[in-house]
Amino acid sequence: MEEKKAPDYHTYSNIPLKSFYDEKDFDSKKEKPGEYPFTRGLSSLGYRSQMWTFRQFAGFGSAKDSNRRLKYLLKRGQTGLSIAFDLPTLLGLDSDHPQSHGEVGKDGVAIDSIEDMLELFKGIRLEQISTSMTVNAPASIIWAMFLAVAEKQGASFKRIRGTIQNDILKEYIAQNTYIFPVEPGLRLIGDMIEFAAKEVPRWYPISISGYHIREAGATAIQELAFTLSDAKRYLNLGLERGLKVDDFANRLSFFLNAHNDFFEEIAKYRAARRLWAKILKTEYGAQEEKTLLLRLHVQTAGCSLTSVQPENNLTRTALQALAGVLGGTQSLHTNSMDEALALPTQKAVTLALRTQQIIAHESNVTSVTDPLGGSYYVEWLTDKIERGVLDYFDRIQSIGGVEEGIRQGWFQKEIAESAFQYQKDIEEKRRIIVGVNQYQETKIPRMKILTVDPKVEKIQKEKLRKLKKSRHNAAVEQNLKRIQKAASSKENLIPLFLEAVKARATLGEIVRTLKEVFGEYTA
């Protein structure tokens, strides 16, 4: 009789696993929450002192449509705003650009000018709530529009709170919504870091994003290693502007994925805090404790959602969200069950928000900080992930750093190989995905999905036509010429963007002006 081979057990990052772990696997460090290097959390009180921000990602159609969704979520207990922009906006194109056809408002809100931004936040006091915006290549211009709206509301730049993603390196590595070459892309981020440090002190001018690296197919170790490598480049960017590390590093935030491997994700967040604190202290000489703290937003894994048996996504999201909470996140987005099919319906997004609220108020997991601290397995896995990340740091340094890795396509190759292996594991049933490669249903029920009114594009184009007719076009042209001249120098562009958007220059007009100086990136 043929002996049955025992299956191999690995984490999603392919770390081999034993059947159990004990004291021989874990060298107790006797670290407490709130103590350096903050593996166990940023404070001893954890969620007792401050609950994580419930921040549901929202945006579709026109600014008016998205404003209604934001207010709907706020009424149901959301505690922070998170704005999704459509593809034309992400690429710096106005809605009337030929390449925008068919994409306006489809996967986020269409923003062409300050008029749209005013409509998006109508009836929402920006001084009273934290706002996150997911946009990268044209982030500096979108931020200028946001600041101009805050100014119109009478809000002080010193008081407004929020985050803008603005992580251009991960765009070249994974998501591909880039516009300018790497060097001018980094220059714009440097302008924002500098302006925020001096003028908008409660704002995070960058959210360094491993989320999209993971969505592209990276493992948990690759996600963290590539994200922290990008973060070091942004630290150097601030230093190159003459800022001291303690002047700005505490305003760099992070955005990580919550995938299916429950304990590996928890260990990843713990390792992230530890690594960041060590990097700031040992490599950059940070003196202030607040500089060492890794501020984290977590979103459940969009790439794990399935279009078959979509109700199963509720369970996946709940487990992923719980991993984010047990890992100590400061902010959380829970995906909706129908997002593998379309943008979420009102019912689906409400259930996603309720998932967070049930974890927060019914599970009692918020009563104790880092309740898994001291677990032989979790501590061993945290150490293992840290070592894996450090190995990647050495590899990235050996190829000449992040920018050289982008030029060589090294990051893309690493991610592609991991994505291929993950898909192969699913197809060969080494990794079971319920409803996809096992427990399938023959009858597929129909689910009501959200559709964006095709009239949105027509409405946006008409708004642009009226805007260009009613504004002071000579003033717009004058502002664009100033931007063009300053882009060729080392002048900080943010004040010029502010003046241009207040004169009602459009996103596309400013981006076109910058392209004349910076050129465009080709992969």
C-alpha cells in the first residue's frame, strides 16, 4: 500500500510551518505596548484611548453623487472620509479629453476643477473630520483643490487633518497610474512634504502604500519590504529639502493590505512597526519618539474577493478586518461583498461598515492591547517576516536602490513571479478558495449591482464648457505660465497650484503644462 505523503504547510509568503510552536521558537524580548520598537503597538492603552478610524473608501459618478454617499456613510457611523477618484482624474485628464471617454465617474468620482471639489464636500466641514484621498501622479494638484475648498470654508491650514496617498514609486512598481518620469514625480512629492511640514502640520502628505503592491500579486514579505524601501527614499527626499528628520517623518503614514493568511497579516503589521522604528532611530538618527511611530491604515484585500458566491466575501472581509485590528491599525476600510462585480451598492457598503462596528463594539477585542503578544507562533512569525524584509533590503541595495530597480523592471518581475505561483497553487488546489476551486455552486444567483449613469460624462463635459466660458481665461493663462516657468526651477509648486485652481484652471490644463517641462513616463 502506497504511503500517503503529508501535505506541506506554508504561509502565503511561502514560509514553512511546523505543526506547533513553543518556547524554543521564541526569544522573549519582554517588550510592552507603547515601548520601542513598538512591535506591540503605539501606546499601552491601544483602542481604549482611541478607536481606529472607520474610513470607507467611496466615490463614483459626479461630485454630487459622491457627496450623497459620503453623507450617507457619515450618518451610519463612519468616522473619517476616504475619496476614490475615477481613472481620468488619476491620470490627470479632464472629462472632456478623448481618452476619458467611457471612463468618467466609473470607478471613482470625476474631479476636473475646484467647482467639482466644492460640490464633493458641500455640507461637510473639513476642519471637523479627517479626509483621505487616494490619488498619486496628480496628487499635488488635487491637494491644492482640497486646500482651496478648506480655505473657502474658513478652515485654517493649521487645523485640517487628513492624508493623501501620493506614493508615486509604487505606481511605477505595481499600479501604473503614472504621468511624469520618476525624477519630476519625486520632485512634486518633495514639494508636498516641504509645504505640509511648514503650512499644514496636521496633514500626512504621503501614504506609503503596500496595498497596491500586494494587490498586484506580491507576498506579505514583498509588500512590506518594497513599501519600506520606498519609504526610505521619501525620507531622503525630505532631507534633501533641508528638513530635519524629526520635522517631517512623523507625517509619513502607511497603507497596507489585509489578505487571507490571518496570522501572517497580524505578524506583518507588528514587524512593520518594529522595522520602521529601527530604521528611523538607527539609520536616520531620529530623536523624538513620535517620529518613530508607524501610523497605519489597513484595507481588506480586494484581490481576494470573488465574483462567484459573493456573499462569501462578507466572511473573508470580517476575518481580514479582524487581523487588521489585532495587528493594531489606526484606520480601517472594509471591502463590500459585491466589489468583484462593481462599485458597492448602498446595502453592501453599509454591511461592510457594520462589519467594522461589530468588531469594535461586540467582539471585546479592543479591551486589551496586542492580545496576541507572547504567542509563540505570532512572535516567531513576526521575527521571520522581519528577517525576510531585511533580506530584501540587501537585494534592493545590491541592484542600486529603488529607482534603479524600477528602471530594470526588477520589482515588477518579483511581483509577477509571486502572482504566478499563487495562481498556480489555486489551479492545482494547493490553495483552496471557497466557491472558486472547491465547493462550487451550479446555480449562480443574480445580485443587484451599482451602475453609474452614463449621463455623468455628458454632464461633466457641459460643466467644463460653462466653466471655461465664465472664468477669467487671461488669469488662468497667466497662472499656467507661472507654473511652467517654476517647474523648470526649484521653486515649490504648491502655492502656484493653489492660485491656479482658485482661478479655476482645470486638472488637465495644469497637468498638460507640467508635461511640457517634465515629459511623460514610459515603462
